[in-house]
Amino acid sequence: MTATCVCGADLWPYRGVEPADHQVMGHEYVGVVEEVGADVRTVAVGDFVVGRSSSPTTPARPAAPATSPSA
């Protein structure tokens, strides 16, 4: 895991709008794949991936390539 961050859902308990008792914040994450199992076909070692927070069982997806604005 390279980095984690809070998302909009984390801001409600952070601001006190919802209870924050035992609230785990920072469930958005990115990283670089370090190893894969023999049956893994969708990512490879070295791929930059972004974890989806919408479902804890959803596998990480490769990140879209960075683009720069055209001149």
C-alpha cells in the first residue's frame, strides 16, 4: 500500500455529524502490486492499483494511465 486517504463518507463522523466511535477512516487506498498468485490475470507485478471502497470484496483494479492536458 502506497497511500490511504479519507473519502467523503469519512467526513461526516470527522465533523461530528455522525458518531465516530470505533470508526476506521482512510479506507481509500492505492498501491503497487508486489506479487500475484498463479491464477491472477487482471493485474501484474508493478501495476499501480486503486482500491474501491464501495465493496470490501471487490478486487483492486489497475489505475488509468496518467494523462497530461493537450497543449
